[in-house]
Amino acid sequence: MTACIICAPGYYLNSKASCIACSPACITCGGPTIGCKLCIPGFTLTTDQPAQCRINCMTPCASCASNNPYSCNSCIVGYMLVKGACQADTSCNKNFNCQVCPYGFSILSSNNQTKFNQICKQCTQSNCARCNTANQQCISCLKGYFLNGATCAQCSTGCASCLANNFCLACAMGYVAQQPGTISVNAVNAPLICLSCFSPCQTCFNSPITCTSCVSGFTLKGAICVSSFNFQVNVVFGVTLQAFQQNYFSFINQLASAAQVSAQNILVQSITLSSVNFVNLVNANYGPSSNQALTVNQNSVNVVTLVNANYSPSSNQASTVNQNLNNLFAGNSIAGMPVVSHNVVTNGGTIPPTPPTPPNPDNGGGLPTSTIIILAVCIPVGTLLIVGAIVLAYCMHKKKKEREAGMNEFSTSGGNTTGRNIELIGDQTKRNYL
């Protein structure tokens, strides 16, 4: 089994030389007793032990709940706390003694030598933080807006703070600043380009795929969001590490194709080495029990992956993907690498058994479909033949009756006849007179 020497950001090295994920929003940490050492922007390191990263409160909160920056415990000056939220406080207007106003208001002063008279007057233009009370022109803007003449315009999408529409200073939640390809002496003064975090990341750090929080239905593991329901694929390849590295991307792509997801939804949890005995049947035309099947002892690569699933375990898609994954490893190899063993495990739900395939009507009980079709054609034809035979027999019978009737009429009449007619009945006549 391999041993880690150094871990990626968001992980720490434990006593067993394995990399363990830090707590959420933590860039570097020192284990379960020390806790976090450095937090991502927007979070503050706590002073308790083990130290954790606590999200910064959102203005106008002075302090807030540990897991919700908008759930205020106290407010900045100019605001009052009402049921966990900070609301603008202009109660000083009653006594004309205002000294600080909430955002969106400015002090209107009418002081003289004998009287202090100051109130908070609301700005009429939207998104103004402060305004000129004489002409109501904005002189500063709320966060997420910039001063455009005497009005406030919104920053570009993904930008939380800006000097102009194309000059971003800080990215909003759910976005990350694009990292420069080269180091420039003027990099500090350069505007930021904000990239959206890749789903299922809700927030990210340094990279769109380095997650610090996840959307609903996913759980953060280190810097990766894993779906609550997922497939865990464990496979042992009878190859060397070098051979595995050469076929790694082909393996990931085939796994993603079988799971009907993109490659970025395949999360590799671990890759370890071991020694294994197996029968190498790759490209072989003999069975495992034949004399030609030789048992091979060599290094193997053990891979554990998670396949994200954004559907219910009881859905038809879950059954299809489960069957696809098992079929993928049913052969003797994948990506040109011999498969020693594998198993597919579901986490976060149970897939119902696949219903049996309905029997083929041609192979089930009763008459086959082809026979039914033949009968459907033959029965009308047979009926016509029977009717025709009946009509023919009736006609022949009628013809016979008519002939017999004609002969009887001749025998009782006294008219002249031909010699042939006499001959036809003559024998019987002659015999009667002999």
C-alpha cells in the first residue's frame, strides 16, 4: 500500500500516512487536536481549540450565528436587532439628535448656535449608501453597485464589489477569481474575472471545482461535493501502476459513460497497490479451468471511486446505471486492463430489484402470433370454399331434377319420337310385351 508524503490543500497528513480532509472552509489544518490554521476568504479563524473557520457576518450584522452570516446576534451603529435581523434605526429623528444614519440615509443638519438639530433623511435614489440631501444625488453606493455619475449601477454578474462595470474588486459567493497565467508587477491593480463555481459546488476557493460548500443533496468531503445517493465502485486491476496510469483516463471515461454522467462526476477516493494471484484471461480463447490458464502473481492496482447521482435510488435511471456499471465489469477487462475483482455498492439508498422481462408472446403459452395471423387469413378463405361447394351441389341437384322431370313427361305422351328415344326406353318396353 502506498504512503502519502504531502497532502493537497484542504487535507492533512495523519499518523498512518493518509490524507484526511480538513473542516469546511479550511485551507490548511493540523489534525483533529490543532484544527484549522488558515481559512478561505470570507471566513475567520476561531480562537478556541481545535480552531475552526467561521463565516464572516454580513453587514449590517456586527455578530452573527456560526452557520448563518445573515442571522444576526448584534448590529452595527444605525441599526437595531429585531428577531435575528438588523433593521434601519431612525428613532433619533424624534429628538433631532442623530449622529449616525443607516445605509440609504444621510444626515440633514439645521444646527445653529443655540440648537442642535440633525435628522436622518432617506435617499430617494435606489442603491445609494449616502447621498447629497440638497439634490439627492448619490455620493456612494451599496455593496455590489458602483457610482456612475450621480446614480448607482450594478456590478457585473458574479462581482460583489467593483469600481466600474468592468473593474471588479471582489467576487460574490458562488464565484471565484480567475487565477492569472503569469505574474505581473501590476497584478494587484488588475480587475478580477469571476468564474462561477461548478455545480454541485455552492461556493469554491481558488478553482471552480475546489468546493467549500455544496448545494442541497450533496455533502462536502475535503474539497469535493458527493451526492447523498451515489455508487461506490471498487475494482482491482491486474496491472502495474505504470500501466494503470497509461490507461487511467480511458478507464474514467468508460466508467462515466456507463454511469451516464460527465467525467467530473467520477470521484476517485483512493488508488493503492498490492499483490494478487489471478488467472489472466484477457484476449484468451480458453476457460479458467483449462491447462492453458496459468495463475499469475503480480502487482495489482486497487481503485475506489464514487459516482455522483442526482436522482432517486428508486428511479428507473438508478436501476439502469446500476446494471450498466455491473455489465461494464462483467467482461475480463476494461480499458485494456484485466479485472481481477470488482463490486458496485450503493450509498444513501437501496435500488429495488429489476423486474423480470415479460415473456415473448411467440415463446409463451397459446398460439404463436404467426399462427394467429395465418388463421385470420385462412378462415375467411375456408368459409368461401364451403359456401361455394354448397351452391354447386344445389345447382347440380336442381339440374338432375329437371332432367328427370323431362323424361317422365315424354313417357306419358303419344307424340312422335326419334328412333334413338325409342331405343333408350325400348328395352324395358319390349320386355314387358314378351
